[in-house]
Amino acid sequence: MRPKTVDQDKLGEGVRIRLTELEKRLLLKRSQREGYRTLSDFCRAKLVKKREIRKIEVSDEFVMITKKLDYDLNKIGVNINQLARNINAQQVYQFTTSDREIFMQVLQELRNCFSVLQNYVDIIE
């Protein structure tokens, strides 16, 4: 059984706004995408509740490492795109042992990047 709602938390007041059909569909999609149960919950959160903004100060070392990770991730993405383009350009493509080794190297680099980022997130929290 659901606990009783305190009088001050009861939702007894209403506000009515008019939307086009498209606007309502867009609001519904956005509310679902952001994980709200109802459109009312979404509207209350966006209109009334105060947004929590946290300012995080980081060291110069963090900025440098983040820029390097961004550069490395971009390089990995370029390599993956080149592989996909080559695979799609051919009628039939069989993965070779060298292809698997490259994918394993890319995976390891991604894991390394994630590990560094996770360490900094742990420090921030």
C-alpha cells in the first residue's frame, strides 16, 4: 500500500496550456527519453524545480590528460571508420588475424582511456 502524501505535497492545483499536436508529441518523446514517468512530472521538473549546477575545478594536469584522451579517441574513431569503409567497399570480406589484432589493440586503448577517465571521476566524486 502506498504511504499517505503529506498535505503540503499533494498535487491539487492545475495549470492549463495549449500546444500544437507536434509540440505535445515532442514533449512526450523528450519526457520519455529523459526517464520521466508522466508528462506532468517532466513539466514540474523543468518549470519549478531548481536545477542543480555544480562547478568543478580541475587541475592543469587533468585538462592536459583530457585533451590527450580526446585526441587519442578521435584517432581510434578515424581508424574504425577506415576499417568500416574498407569492409563495406568489398563484396565479401573475411577478417584476418591482423584485423582481429587491430581490433584488440583498439579495444585495449579504449579500455585505457576509460580507466584514466574513471580515475578522475572517482577523484571528483
